[in-house]
Amino acid sequence: MIRKISKNLIEWKDSKNRKPLILQGARQVGKTFSLLDFAKKHYDNVAYINFETQPLHIDAFSGDISPEYLIPLLSRLSGTSISKGKTLIILDEVQLCERALTSLKYFCELAPEYHIIACGSLLGVAVNREEFSFPVGKVDIFTLYPMDFEEFLLAFQEMELVNKIHECFNTNMEMSVVYHNILLEFYRKYLVVGGMPEVVSKFIETTDYIFIRHLQEMILTGYLDDMSKYNRTNEIQRTRLVYDSVTVQLSKTNTKFQYKLVKKGGRASELENAIEWLELAGIVNKCYKVEKIAKPLENYKDIDSFKVYISDVGLLAAKKKIKAEDILYMIPGLNDFKGGMTENYVCNQLAANGYSKYFWESGAQAEIDFVILRDNEIIPIEVKSADNTQAKSLNVYIKKYNPKYAIKISTKNFGFEDGKKSIPLYAAFCL
């Protein structure tokens, strides 16, 4: 599997200002594989500690956590010698050992010559605990997301298709009809399979949609277990209710999250902690409404108006129990859900590229699905699940704000006309 996080890891390794690194991300997105693959290619050896599979190793951090004390101990526990700059130290599932994460502060201050990375699936949740001592300012932080559509194509060894997408994106030249249709077919497969590395790998190996649906259901079960294991007792049921409601609300014409649809009489004061937990765990992504189109967009977000998307579109299909064939052939019965599913897909691609995502609306007159800051320009993005040539909302936005250009993502081929850049759904990762 080719993961684009590898480039960031190499830059971290070679940086003169390198600090201990925290790699965060939802469960099963490939953090451990990416780090071990990186270590194999760029270091002489790796000292690997996993606090989930080796819980006794947690005791190693119960006392002195200075690098001077920990290095020989970690060397013994991992069964490998640790050399400055030549060994990568990996502390996996570090959320289970809070003092191990705290120790990164002292590696930064006292032993920056050692290369050390901590990773975990629920770090966002862990560092939110009151008793947690997080090494603020003493670490670099990367987030790994599920595989985006480019990584999905690369897993199929479709480098030629990836290159053609980039070429057409950069030149606004139409993709040949043959390749365009092939890529739309890959796109629909991605909607079913998603970007969880194990699921992608097994799909390439077996092309069995029933088997990969089983794998997805196992991941979803793991998420439910985490909600019970790493949550306050009084929040467990609320978190599960919110999680179940997200997929339901994506089927609505108005995809803005509504507390009243979670439970009768639901209120923000009762449910907002549950949404925060899901976001910190990397299970969902939030997209806030922006009240004013001006920099910085963060200053103008409406914290009470937002959309919630599942972090992987394949898990979304699995959670909705939608048959693979229904998505592959886009049957009419999916019409109520296609819009929300397509928005969710685009949101995933934007998240993987590190964008802060917003949406904009002008009363009942217009709604722009996403607004992002790209190349220091505020760019509106309208998403359509099919080849819809109308762009009423974009026209309202353009007339009001006169952006440098606007983006329309749909099944339509590449092109640029009337200030609108047309991007096929399969090329959303190019943003």
C-alpha cells in the first residue's frame, strides 16, 4: 500500500527542527503499518512497543520517564539496540499509557537526537481527559485518514490513471470518454469499499463484496466497543444514539445536523459532548456553517450550525447496510441518499488533504456544500451526485462574492467555463 503520509514522515525525519512525533487517527486507518513500513525503509532498526498487546510494558513508565532512564529500558523491552538517529522508537496505542505520552516532552528537551513516534487510535479522546498531561509545544502532530481515492487507485497499481487525472485537473482538459467511464466505475467501487487499508487490501485480493462488508462491520463493532471503553458511563448511550443518527440525517434533503432527530426533545446541552467524542475519536468529521465569506473563515463559523459526516464512505455504506450492487449501479432507490453519500465522499477527500471545511447558505435561496481556503483564495465547492449542469447556488454565491473561481464536482468531465472549474468526482483528491 502506498500511503501519502510517507512523504510527511520523511520530511519529519530530515527536519533540523524535528520534535517527537504523534501520529493520530481513527482505528484501522493504517497507522502501525505506515510507521513500520517507514522504519523499514529509512532506519537501521526499530524499537517497537505496543501497550495494547503488551500491557505489562505500561509499568516501564510508572516511575522515572527521563530519556536517560527509558532508553536502555525500551531497548531491553523491544529486544533491539537503540542508536541516535538510526533507530526509530514507536510507542503504539499510547493512549493506554498516559505517562508514555508525557515522556515525549523530555525527549524533546533532553534528547532530541533520538527519533521517537507515538501513535494511537483514541488520542483525541485521551488528551481531553482532565488528568492528562499533554506535551504542548513539545511534539509534532500528524493525522492519518483512511485512504483517499488516489491511494485507492495506487493500491490497484493504476498509476497511469492517477497521472491522467492530475494532467486533466491541471489543464482543465477533458478526460477521454473511455478513461472517464473506467474511473467513474472505480469511484463507485470506492463508495462501497472505502479507504480502510485492510478492507482495500482484501478487496483487491478477493473482489468479494460480501467478505469486505464483514470486515467493515467488524470495524464498526470496534467503534461501538471503544464508545463503551473510553467514554464516561453517562455518555455511552448518547454517543451511540448520535452515531446512529448521523447516517440517517445524511438521507435528509437538509443535511445540517439536528439534535431533535437524534431523540425526541434532543438538545445541544445533552448531546454536544457525544458529538465531540466521535470527532475526537476520528469517527466523524464536522463541517461548520460560515456566516461571512472573509479571512480567516474560522472567525466567522457558526458553532451552532454544522453538518456531520462519517470519516470513511465505505463504513457509511456498511452502517446503512446498502448492498454493493445498489451503489455500483446507482439504482433509483438510492436517490434520497445519493446526495448525502456524495457529500460525505468529498468531505473525506478534503479532510485527507488537511482542509478546514465550511459550508455557506443564503436563506432558502442558495447553499454551497463546501467552502475552503485554497492557495490563499476562498473557493466555493458545489457537489452533485450526477451530471447536473445547473449551478444555481454557485451563481448566487459568485454574484455576491466574485471569487477567483468556483468549483463544481459531479460526474461531468473536466472543464472550465464561466469562472467554474468542473471536476469529476474521481478527481476530488486533486484539491
